[in-house]
Amino acid sequence: YKPKLLVLNDSAETPLHDLKLELEELRCSNFKLALGDVRNELFVEKIFQDCQPNFVYHAAAYKHVPMMEDSPLEAICTNVGGTKLLADLSIKYGVERFVMISTDKAVNPTNVMGASKRIAEMYVQSLYQNQEIQFQKDLNTSRTKFITTRFGNVLGSNGSVIPRFKKQIEAGGPVTVTHPDITRYFMTIPEACQLVLEAGSMGNGGEIFVFDMGQPVKIADLARKMIKLSGLEPEDDIKIEYSGLRPGEKLYEELLNNAENTMATYHEKILIAKTRTLEYDSLSLQIEALIAPAKNQESVIEVVAAMKILVPEFISNNSEFEKLDAPRVVNMNKAG
């Protein structure tokens, strides 16, 4: 689409360097590298000052479910704090469109990662609504269109199961699957990128777009197909072992893509989720009260408990935080 300039930000130097080499091989020269942490306010603001971006595509996040069960404070600092910083600066510097990449794991989350992404969604939506209220008071203010896209697993992306299975098959097995019945939605990298660009351009602001990812795939079936594509036979040549669900993991992911919870758009693969939007002032205070103790490395339990108050549908699964979901016992004995 011939952008004037692409500013490529990553906190990891090796992937950013790999991307630089890839773009140079494609004879692309209209890009600039920005190595640094999305949580670093001075660093991020300098990018906005120097480059004056029109569009922000925000994909920076910690996304591995079991790792975030072990590191909830980092999930909050990056997935919530990083999103809030970018979104606030986008308004300050008059960005036209802010497209946030979310996840199906934000729907009825059973883990810290999904809940952190749901809180980020909530902030972006409420920020947009608050901006619209301010615009009605002063029609001269600029407006940033905040759009969220929510989808499942992308084949071949970082952490994808495909490269892991490939390595296990090359090593002679076994191929490890967490559960015989576990299913996931999948799409390819080009398809995901195209739908993100499409949804980002069609959004009027405040929407959460859900991608139609077709039918969910059984991971065990995927493992068997990969073994056969390698010219081998499952169980005879390569064993499949079941390791058990990991902390926070679901058997089935949800996308809210049924008729009750979504509205159609002109694109058959892009739907709009019907979600609640919270009042900005109250939500902003709650999120600040979440980020501050996370930055200060304070009580993990208290931070996760606060996440569950913000996201009432966040019910932990196969996790130490299940104890926070235990029903309260109310003493009904009357005094005297």
C-alpha cells in the first residue's frame, strides 16, 4: 500500500534484525527501526514526536499463557500498561487510526494473559468513548479512531505449534499434545495481516472486530497430519504423548462469533463483537491502580484479584489463582 514510512518497533533485537534483512531483500527502503520497550514512556513518545505516525498497529504483547500465569505483573505492565501508553500518546499526537491486535483468549478468560488483553480492550474502547464525549464539547479537537481486532492462532507465528511439532518429528518423536480433545482456531499469516488491514480501514472507532476463523481444529489431528506429511505413521513411527493441560489453558477457545454476540459487516469474514463499554474515568483509575503495584513488583495475588474484579468473567483454570474464584462463605448466624 506504499506507505511513506514504516516505523518498526520491537524490544527484541534479533527478530527486528531479521525483519530488516527480509525487507532489504525485498528492496524496501521506506522503513525505520525503533529498538526499545513499549513500556518506556520517553522512548515511545520520541517516536511519536519524530515520526508523527498516521496509523498505529499495536501488536506488542506477552502472549504465552503458562508463562503469564507465572508472571502476572509483567503481563499487566506490558499488555495493559504498554497499550495504555500507546493509546494515550496516539490521542496526544493526533494519530488517525489505532489498531489493537487482541486475542480469542480475551473472551471469558481462564488465564492471566487473556484477562490482561481483555483489560487492554476495555481501556481502548472506553478511551475512544471518552474522546467522543470531549469532541461533542469541542468540535475542533482531533479524533483518533480506536479499533480492536480479535482472532485465534496464526500458523507459523512466534510460539506456533507447527514449528514445535516439526522439530519433534525431526527428532524422532514423541510429539506432545496437551489433551486428546484440545482444539484451536487457525489462520495463515497473510490472511491474518490482510484482515487486520481491512478491519483497521473499515472501523469507525470503538469496535472490536472478530474474524471468522472457520472450524476449530483438533490439535491431535493436526499432529497426526504432520507426521503423515513427513512420510511417517503416527504411533508406529512417531508416538503422540498427552502431557496434560498447562496452567490457564482452555480445551476450547471462544471467539463470540455467533449471531447473538456479533453483528455482520460488508466483509463475510469480519464481524463486530457486542461488548460492554465502561465509563472512562472510573476504569482509568482502576487500571492505574493495577499498573502501579505491577511496576513496583508488589503482591501478585492482590494484582490478580484486582484483575478479576475488573473482568468478572475471568475464572482461572488449572491455575494457582483458582483459589481467588472460590465462592465466599457468608455467616448467616444472627447475633444473640
